[in-house]
Amino acid sequence: MNKKLRENLTSYAFLTPWLLGFFILTLYPMFSSLYLAFTQYSLRQPPTWVGLRNFITMFGGSETIMGDERFLNSVGVTFKFVFLSVPLKLIFALVVAMLMNKKLKLIGLYRALYYIPTLLGGSVAIAVLWRRIFAGDGLLNLILMKIGMTDLPAWISNPKYALGTLILLAVWQFGSPMIIFLAGLQQIPKEYYEASSVDGAGKIRQFFAITLPGLSPIIFFNLVMQMVSAFQSFTQAFIVSGGSGGPLDSTMFYSLYLYIKGFGFSEMGYAAAMAWVLLLIIAVLTAFAFKVSGNLVTYGSGE
Amino acid sequence: MKKILMISSLAIALVTAVFANGKAAAPAAENDGTIRWAYWGSGERVEISQKAIDLYESRNPGVKINPEVSGGAGDHFVKVDTQLAGGMGPDIIQMGGNIYDYSDVILSLNAYAGTLLDVDAIDDSAIESGTINGELKGVSTGVTMPALVYNKTMIEKAGVPLPSFTMTYAEFRNYLVLLKSKLPAGTYPMQDIGVTSSSSTAFGYWTRFNGTPLYDGDTNSTAVTAAAAQKYLDLFKDYRDNGLVPPPDVAAGFAESNADTSALIAGKVAIAFLFTNQLSGYQAATTDELNFLEFPGAAATKALWQAPSQFYTVNKDSKNIEETVKFINFLVNDPEAAKILGSNRGASASSSARAAGAGSATDQKVFDYLEKSKDHASMETDHVPNDTEFNSTLFLIYQRVAFGQIDTKEGGKQVADLIQRMISK
């Protein structure tokens, strides 16, 4: 046995637990969900092959099949959520990161404090709290009434505003992109700022000419990561709407509808098909982001 | 080389040990005498179920009963479906009207009827309701009836006379108008009944009242037309436009899945829809006094019905069948258990349990209602197939009308289409 093979064998031996986990718990379920996507499966009876029917039902393939309007609505709601919450969150995270990049007393404490919402935000407790804040007789309306406003809506149960409260909840969890921005900001050499201020550049000019280009790979990374996770949002909508995606399906996220279809309506095959469509959507958007990024993202040439 | 072999065999041994443990642990856990009892409910139901368990365990040393509770029926079935699909289902599964959907996965109790399970004490109608194709699949937890419930304390505080038990729809509307004029701002005479997302029962009552029942299983057809469904939407549009039910965004703030998310318990409305067995749980969640009245128009049409509240069913893969059946027998037939459990899962269908009498004033109200409304009821109508999807979508259509997205005519059409789709699915 030659040396190389021997070394590799050792590594594989050590990797065995992980590899088994990967094949049994990740790869196998993935392929079985691909199979289930082409079946009708109620969990209680064995799956039956239906070909492309699940996909045709989703989008409407012929004149007789209109497409699943609740599905199409959930796509719309999710896109709205992603394209509003992600940019807002990134802008907010960047602003806070720049404030945190100063040499202040107790700066470590501030950084930790501002990170807390991210640790809490995905939790059920916060979603319940959100429900109370934005309810008709919730905290927000109590405050607004104190300052003299009347005729306030029940934010969380009004189809016009419900999604907005969820976007706010997402933006509030700005901690992890903030930390990454902060690391990125500290990578930008101080000399650039010093040299530009000698040349008479103001703060705003410095931001657009140095900070943004220097940070562009980080912005891009954050954008892709946040986009992917925003597409998969589930907990907030599930708890805030009491599992219904209401009012009027206005908070019916893609993954929530997938869950309701699979576990509520016992259409596991359809739910599996939806999962693969979501994967495709995310893959296409990510590829698009990479394509566009070619012109906008500058990678430093190593000092 | 030896070293590598040792390391890899160690790793493999470790991994197989981990997996073998996982495999071996499961059946062992089921065989150690623990009975897993899955049900849905909150508050009072959890407390009294635990009390019944404690009593049973103290009488039967060595038996351990492990409740697995979900807040609502929806969550319960999500959990149970997943456990069943994974071969790890609980021993006792609480079922509702969807017992037929599950008849393949639950055990026939015929072999135990008359021995471990005393069926002679249980009413024939209750046995019949749990029997599918000649096999006893579910043991009725008791009977229940749809009802309206009013908040006596709130109405008295507003200085309005209490509603009569039996009313016509015209009298009922007048009463709501009277209530509206006296109730404080921000509170409303009645819950917007269509907004009970988990249940189409109130709509089901209305269709029976109009002589157009939702579904007939024998002919696989519905009597509900677009025009018939529109009448229901029009009725509540009138209530909504006149402030007799809350505006849609207020109503949508209450999920109405249990007492914790109920507009009635929150003091937002004075009258709400409940099944009789829910009264004790709701009463336990408020200091206000709750009382029953009938759905309007029931006296003339006999549109109400009695239904089995829930069933105790046994998982056909249970490893502990005999102990499980004994425990179910205790829950339904034992007088002491009956006193503890009250009417929370329905008024008992067992004569030996009933002999124990009402355990509380609330239970007495339930028994009185069942007695008084018995003559205003007729046979239960079949459930629309694909119950969960039907309720969820009906709720969505109802909200579209309530929020003014579509008019009642379009809403009626969508409801009729929905029922057709559920039937032909």
C-alpha cells in the first residue's frame, strides 16, 4: 500500500461518522424528496407516482388547470419579503457597523448588545412578543394613542401591515451581517483614509470612494447569505400568524405554505415538489447575483 | 498499518454502536410499561388529564403514562402523522371527526370489547359512532353539541337583560343590536363566527338550518350552492357593517384555536361559538361567568346535532395493547375518573361514569344544555372530505369577504367551488 493511499485511508476513517451522517441524513433524504416530488404521498399511504402533476398544479399547465393561487400568492409574499427586508437589513447593519468601528469606551459591550437581537430574533418567544407589540391593543398602539393618534389599525392582523411587521422583525436581527461588516471595515487600510483626507476628501466622499469599494466583497457575501436565509424564513410567520399565514394569506411565506401543504393538508409529494422549486429559485437568483457582481465587486490585490 | 486498521475499526465500531443504540433504544422504551397518550388541549384539560393519570398510576403501581400534549388539533395531527410515518406513533391517539381518515392505522378493539373494555356500560350510539365497517376503532370520550356561549358578567355589567335560550334569527339580531347600544366601545356583541379558522362547524349549522347540508357521503354530493353560501356571507356582512361583530382586523387577531386565543375570553365579544365540551376549559380561563344559549332557529328546524366529542384510539403498532386498553377503560368508565375529567372531552357516554354525577357547576350547565337542546337536534351530517384543507380555505374565502377584497356573491361562488373541489379530490 503506498503512502498516499494510507494517509487518505486514515482521513476517511476519521471522517466516517461525518460521511455516514452526510449520506444517511442529508443525501438520502434529498434524493428521496426528489422522488417524492413526483408522487402523491399522504404520509399514511405509500407514495404513488404522478409524474409532473405537482408542478403543473403549482403553475397551471393547461386551460383547465388555473395554477394554485395560494402557492402563487406565497411566492409573491416571499419575494416581497426578501427584496424589502434584505436591503433594509444590510443598510441598517452597515450603519451600525460603522458606528461600532469607532474607538469608544466599552465598545466591546455595545457590539455584544447590538448582537443580542440576532440571537433572540428567530425564537418563538420574540415572535410572541412581536404579536403583543403590534396587536390592536398592543404596546405600539398604546404609545401612539398617548401621543394623540386615533383610529389605529391592528398591525399584525391587518393584511396591509402584517408583512411589514415581519420585515421589521427581520431587519431588527441585523447582528450577524453587522459583525461581518465590522470585520470588513477593519480590513480596509487606514492609510487610504489618511491619504484621502490629506487630499481634501470629506467623509461622504470617503464612504463612496473607499469604504464601499473596499467592502464590496463583504456586501456581496452578506447579500447572498441573507437572501438565501430570507427565502427560507418560517418561524416568524408561523408564530405571528398562529400558523395560518393570515390575515388573508398576507404572511404566507413559501416555507410556511410548504409546511401547511405537507403536514396540514397531507400532500407530502406536493410539498417536496415545492421544496425543489424553492431550491431552483434560490439557485437562479444566486447565480444572477454572481453574474452581476463581476462588475461591482472589487477584490483587493493583496495590499 | 496496524494502527490505521485499529483506528478505522474503532471508528466503525463506534458508529455502528451509535446507530445500534438508536435502533435498540426505541422498542425498549415502548416495552418498559410506559403508555404514551397523545392528545390536544390546553389549560384545564392538561391539568385534569394529569390528575386522572396520577390516580391511575397510584392504583396500578409499575404502570407509567406519558402524556404528549399539543395545543391544538392541527399541531396534534402534524405530530402524530410524522410519528406514525416514522413508526414511532403513540399508544393512545386522540381523534376527532377525522377518525375515518385514520382507520388504517388504528387498532380494532373488537377483541377487547366485553373483557378489558366494558362496552356494556357505554351508550349504543357512542359505540356505533366509533365503529367503522363493523370494527370498534375508537372509544367515544363523550358527546358534545355546538352551542353559543355568552359572557353573563359582561352583559350584566352593561345593564342588558340576559338572552333567551331559544331565539329566531330575527330575535337574535335584535338582541345583538340592543347589546351593541349598551356595550362599551371596543367591545362587540358577537364573535365573527366564520373566522374560527379551525372549524367550519358554524357554517355547517347554517347550511343545516337552511336545509342545504354540506355533504352527503352516500351520494358524495353537497346541497350547498353558490347562492346558499352567499346567504351566510350576507348574514355576517350585515352584522359586520352594523358593528355587531368586530371589524375584520380585530377578529383576525384572535386565532380562536383555544381559550388562550379566544375573543370571548379576552373580553372583546359577549357571545361566541363553542362546542359544549369546551365550556369547562374556557370557564377555567376567565373569572367572568359563561352560560349557554342555542344557535338561533334550532327549535324550528332541529338543525343542531349531537356528536362524539373525540375518540380514544389505539395505535395498531402499539407494543402495550392490553395495558393501553385497560387505561382507556379507566378513562371512560371509572366513576372517579369521570368526576375528574368532567365534560372537558364531552359529556360521558358511559352509564357507570354518569352515575358519579356532575363534578362541578360548569359540568351541570353542560348536562342541562344537552338535555334541553336534545329535541332541537337531528342526525349529524357527514364531514366534508379533506377536512383540514376545507376549513383552511373556507377561512381564507371568508376573510376575503370580510376585508372587502371580494363581494359576497363572488365569495359564495368560491365557497361552492371549494366544496366541489374537496368532494372530487
